[in-house]
Amino acid sequence: MTESALTDWRERIYKRSGEAGMAVGVVPAAPTGLRASAGAGQVTLEWDPVDGAIGYLVHRGADAAGPFLTTKQPDVDVPGVPGARYVDTAVTPGETVHYVVAALATMDLAGPFSAPVAATPREGGGAAVAAARREDGDGAVTVRVDAAEVTGPLPRPWREMIGSEHLSHLLSRDETGGRPIGTELAGALRLAHEELGVRAVRAHAILGDDLGVYREVDGVPVYDFTGVDRVYDTLMGLGLRPVVELGYMPRDLAADPSKTVFGYRAIISPPKDYGRWGDLVQALVRHLVDRYGLNEVAANWSFEVWNEANLEVFWSGTPEEYFRLYDVTAAAVKSVDAGLRVGGPASAANGWVEELIAHTAGSGAALDFVSTHTYGNAPLDWRPVLARHGRAGTPIWWTEWGPTPTHFHGIGDGPFGAAFLLHGMKSAAGRVDALSHWVASDHFEELGRPPRLFHGGFGLLTVGNLRKPRYFALRLAERLGDHELATRVTGDVAGVEAWAARHDDGRIGVLVWNGTLNQAQAGGAPILERRVTLTLDGLPADRYELTHHRVAAGHSDIQAVWASLGGGDWPDADQWDELHARDTLDHLHPPAPAHPTSGTLSLTFDLPMPAVSSIELRPSRDG
């Protein structure tokens, strides 16, 4: 894709398809208890949670009187943060910054801002001043894990589903970079299932004309689901199930087939006949139930209505036409069996969520789950809105999520993506039912196929199925045990977080990572490096084997390996062999014995930003 075409796409992608009406909510109160603490290269804000808030807006200014401007990053689609804490690393040491915070009741309804607070970030960074910083408390972080205190089952929101390019890509015999597209896409999805625990795949365009689902002959609808069968049989063979995103529009059924999106020209028009659309959906769902069995489809499949209809680039109709489409689609799915799951709005940037909830309350259409998308931040918390509408407990699915919504953006290829992914997953754990990374593989062609090995693709895996740092981060999270452990992080914390869990066999895993939401620091910031002291209490065994894996620049970093081989667009045969041989999860230190004292073990290590450390203790059977 040319730079001008990419710029045009980026300008169009944020345009709304229309206003669905202001959702009714209660204006939230201004947050109270706002406090700011400064450290090396950062200011941390905390405040008291506000009842009914789905998130918070954080603004900053150079003066207590303002003006205050958003802290939102330029490539992030939602300005809010979900919890009552925010770390600002886009600061200059020695310069005082003032902050105000407001609560969000919905995406279109914010309360008043709090009274301002101020803080002055301190100097730091670099090996020469590291020791002095730690003596003053700057740059020193303590992580304390109680191995005897289980807080509950470890939530794993990544397991529910993962994204993929349209599934007809599985049938492709073409090559990208000399690699077979269909075979490698299937291999990437298999890895997601086997190594990350993923159960389902969501993809666009199952009703696209490339699968030949619908045509009209002499004005009579003709269905052909053989293409759908081929891709879903492939998924089933990989151990996966589909989230059936019902879209886009078959050409012969479109009101305006000239309205398209992506290089494969998916049609984004409403149907010319809603009755025929409902008949098509009913016929497809009935076919799937007949082919795979009602028990299978009811228990393991789901049906999502369209994709991001709140953006004009994905929906050429009005909001009212989408809500009509939703009602017709949900009725068609439920006409096959009332136990089948259907939901939406599958919207961009948290849009139309409350509007669809309110609409279905009036129309009576089924809404078995609520789905939306966000990029560049942890997802907001829609539970208060569901509770306000009498829908507490309705599953919340984030069916697209990742470090950036922008094609060919490089921040996801390196270690920044790894820390970002863990930050989002831990934030979502226990409050959402699915946080689906978009996507598994760089075999992706929405705006053109990959032009080179590292091109800023959305995938966890490159073309060639090399594991990017964020793939390893998710793999390390999946390796944690089922019993989450009490964890506390103190000191000059900044973007340091921790997650710990225990296996039934006594193994204990701790993830500690250091990240930021400031994309300008994606390549690293020495001032944000931290010296971490990890202490584990309540250890039941006398001897362990300790392993320490690291994801960082030069560790578990396949992009750095490619650079060391000379880089360029695509590897030759020998370079592919070298890349696959070095596509490894790297140890920071060789495994070593560890001997707790009175059930306590401590270790200290430096943690760059961005970076991830994974420490595992395995009870030793040696004498």
C-alpha cells in the first residue's frame, strides 16, 4: 500500500457512520481523593473509584489553572483508562505537571473534573546514577508474593478467542515472502490453540463472495455453504471453534454493492431485502447445526452481528439500519434453536454498546453477550452499565484488542508489545470474559499482503510463524498455574506490574514486567529502568530449581535476531533456517538451585523498560 493510500485509510477509519442517539445515564460525580506521587521519570496518579464509572479521563497541564489536555496517545482509539490509577511517563524530570480526572458513565457522558493535583518527576536513568537513585528510593521496586495465599482461580481472558484474517485465507495456495499462506495461517492458529490455550477464532467476511455463500439466479436466492464447510472443517481439525461474525454482505443481496472495504473488497452495504438476509442467516445457522451437531454449536460456537458498524468504513447504512439488521439476525439465529448464542455490536472504540443494550430492551431481540473493540489501552469496564440495565452477568467480549489499531505500525513487533499485552490481560482478568488479541498471524491482507518480514503487522506471529515478543508474553502467562497468589508491588513502581500463580504440583510462577502506555518510549527509556527485589514468602519446600526467562531487547526478540543477520525485506533459505533456530524463549540466567530460608526466598534483578521477566520455582527432588 502506498503512503498516500495508508494516510487516506487512517483518516477514514475514525469517521462515524452516524449517531445512534445519546445513551441515558447518570452523570457521575467528580473523583475524590486524587493524589500524585513522583518518581524517576514518572508521575503516578491514584484516586477513589466512582460508582457507576466505566473508566476515567486523565488530563494534564503546566499550570493549576489549566488549560488541561488529554493524556490520550495519538494512535489510541479511546481516551479513558479503566481503573483508578494512571502512570504518566510522558513527563520531563524537574518540570511540575498538574492533573485533573473525570469519570465516564458511558463513552458520551463524563462527569466533572476533580480538583487539580501536582507533582514533579525526578531525574534518573543510566548506569552511572542507578546506585544513587536506589539509595534515594528512586528506581527501586519491591515485589512480594505470598505463595501460601491463594486469591482465587487465575483468570485467562485470552483463552476465549483470538482474531484472524478472513478464513478463506486458510484455503490460499499463494505465497508471501516465499512462505505458503494457507498452510502457515493454519499453523499459527494451531500454535495459538496448543501453546496459548485459545479455544475459538473470530474473523471477518464469512459471507463474502470469495466463499460463494449466496447468489441470485433469476431473482431466486441460491445458497452454497461448501466454502464455509472447508474453512470450518479446517478450524475444527485444529481443535478450534469459530466465533461466526455474520458479515459482510453478499453482492447479490447488497443494497449498494459499490460500497466496499479492504483489498478484497468486502461489501459493507445493508441488505436490499432484510427478509432475504434473515433467511440467509437462518439457512447458514441451520446448516452448521446439521453438519456439526446442535450440542456442539450451542456449547462452543457463537454468532456476532457484523463488524464495527459504528464506522462508515465498515457500514454504509445508518445506525437505525444496523439495529434493524441486528434484530433480524438475532431472530434468525434463535429460530434455529433458542440455545444458540448471538450478540454484538462488535463496535469500534466502545461505540454503540449502551445504545444496543437499550435498543434490545425495547425490541426484544436476544443479546447473549456484549462485544466491542479497543486498541492501545486496557479495556474499559462495562459492568456498571450492564447492571444499570438489569443485565448484570451478561458476558463482555472484547473481540478485537491490541497495541495499535493502525496497519503497518511498528510498535507491536518488539518488546513494547509484550509488556503492553500483559498489562491489558491483567487489567481485564476477572472483569471481562474475553480479551481477543487481533490477530494471530501476520498472514493478513486487509490493506495488502506483508511487504517485508517486520512491517508492523498485527500478528503475534510473523510470516514464517516466528514468535514475536508479545507471543512469548502470552505464552508465559499461559504457563502460570491455576491458583492466583497474593502479590504486592511497592516503591518507585512506575509501569512495573506482577502476576503470580501456583500449580497443583507445587510449581510457582511469577511474571514481572515493566511497560508504559507512552508510545514515544516504545523503543526504551533508561530513566524507567527499575531494580526489582522479588520476595516469595510461604514457600512449602526446602529446595527449588529456579528458572528466569526474559523478554526484552535482545532477549526472546526475533526482530533483533533478524537485524543481526542484516535485515532487509525477506530472508533467504539459510536465513529462514537461522531465524527458526534462534526463535527461542531466552533465559536471563541458567537454571540454578534455590534454597528458601524459613519459607522465604529473595532475588534482585534489573528490569529495563520495556521488558518481561518470568521466574519459576520448581520443587527439587534432589537430595
